[in-house]
Amino acid sequence: MVAAPRVVAAEEYYTVRRGDTLFSIAKHYGVPAATLAERNGLSRNNYLYAGQRLRVPTRAAARPAPPQKIQRGSLPRSVQRAIGQAPVQPGRWKYIVIHHSGVDTGTVKAMDRYHREVRHMENGLAYDFVIGNGSGMGDGAIAVGPRWVKQLDGGHLASEAQNKIAIGICLVGNFDKHPPTRREMESLRALVEALMARCKLSPAAVRTHQQINVVPTRCPGSQFPARSFFESLQAPGR
């Protein structure tokens, strides 16, 4: 029997059980198998294993959707304090750069370990902030990294010179496969606008990793709503 999923925005998460197939799960939810496969980066002939976690679009989400409307949100007090209390030097930061993690599950601890042990970064976590998607971190939860707290150079861009002047924000998820969650985008907007105000930056200072990196990259993915996000930003004081 197909178990009840956890609902997240226009998607549902389903944990595969023994004997499940892509077709049986798609049939149960009333969505095309091709849509289910595409949402999870699978082919329709992929073998599923027990315990595998799938994103299942609702019937409405299985159809082409209009561009995501980004809601205005507020920051948790702990994040507001971290932004306000950091010893930001006037003129230090010139850019705010948006990344995706490239994988659908992530925690700050795991990212920090990867950056220390695999990428050999002395200061660990390459980003100043990480925003969760509900898998590993809360959906829309904002984690403040040590680089922001201590006002250290970033490690998220290929150029050392750019890392000295660019704040890095990473959203958990692979946005080449699917868009960010609504709550991720709400948190991103609130965070970016707070950083713009704190660092006296305009919306023109906000870039994607793809736009600013000196080495070609797809980050933050083809399904990140860059245009609508940038257009939604309000300059400090407005």
C-alpha cells in the first residue's frame, strides 16, 4: 500500500517501499510517469529501491505553472541579530551571490565537513548563509555561517579577489531539476533585502553564481527564477 506523503507546497514527498515502481506510484497520485521521472532526474526505466525519497508533483503542479510569485517575508530574530551585530566594515561588501547546493538534501554540518575535508578549506563552510528546503534543514530555515559572523572572506567563488567582496548564500536543492520551494524563496528575499540594507547595497549588487563567476557554471540552475526574483527586490529605504 502506498503510504501517505508529507505535503510541501505543490509537491509531496514519498518514500519508496519494496515492490513499488515508478508507474505504480505515478498511477496512485494521478500524474504521468514521465513527469514523476523528470521531477526526480530519473528515466522511466530506472530501478527504485526501498527507502528512496521521491518528489511527487500534485496534479496541479504536474501541469505547466505560471512564474512563481515571490512573497515578502520576515527574518527570524536570531538571523536579524546576526546580520546587525556582525562587524561589517563600510564598503567591504560589493555583491551578494546566490548559489544552489546541487543536491536535494543538505545540512550546514555536512557542507562544512565537505568543504574542510574534500576542498581543504581552512575555514570550512564556503558560504555566509545557507537556506534549507525541508530535507536536512527546515524548509526556508536560514543558517548563519561563521564567515559572516567573523566577517571572513568567502570560499564560494573561483576568484579570491571576488571572495573578498562577495557574500555567499546557498539554497539547498538542485535547481536544474526543479525550482526552489516557496519558503526558500521567501527566506532568500528577506535575507537579501536585510543584507542590502546592512551593507548599503542596491539590487544591482545581487547576482547569481553563474552571472559573476570567472569560471563557467550552471549554478544556481536553470529553474531558479532569477529574473522574477531580481525584479521583486526593493532597495533599502523603499
